[in-house]
Amino acid sequence: MRRKFRGLEVLLPFEQRVTLPAGQYFVSDLIGCSVFESPVFRHRRFFFACALAEIPKLLGTVNDVQIPGERFLGSPLLEVETSGGEI
């Protein structure tokens, strides 16, 4: 029976979605979010995000999220619309 629905999307009303724990989000909640770029500095073998020296720069807005499928492994990729185009 599970194979009958393989590859199909399951849609349900927002009010019927499960409540996620604090700090976890649905992928659909990322669309429309602002993406910021913050400087990262390398010192020896460690990378540090600079939290105090500079204010993070607005990079763009999330337009879509590409989810890897069964044939392609990896993390979801954000499609971000910037002033210079999509990345």
C-alpha cells in the first residue's frame, strides 16, 4: 500500500499540522524569510563568525526550497532572490 502513494505530495490544512518543538520549523515556513550574510574569519584551523564587529548584511529573500529526492542525497538548498539575481 505504501508504494501506491510514493512520489505524491500530502496536503493538509495549516491548522491540522503537528506542532513542532521550539527552534524547529517546517520547510514551507522558510519561504519569504530574509537571509543575512555575516563575515566569517579564519584563524589557524578554526572559523569564527563575527558577531560584534559588523552588522550582518541582508543578502535576500528565500523564494523556494529544493528538497533532495531519492536519487540525490544532501541537504535542502535555499533559493534566495538577491539584488543581483537568484542564488
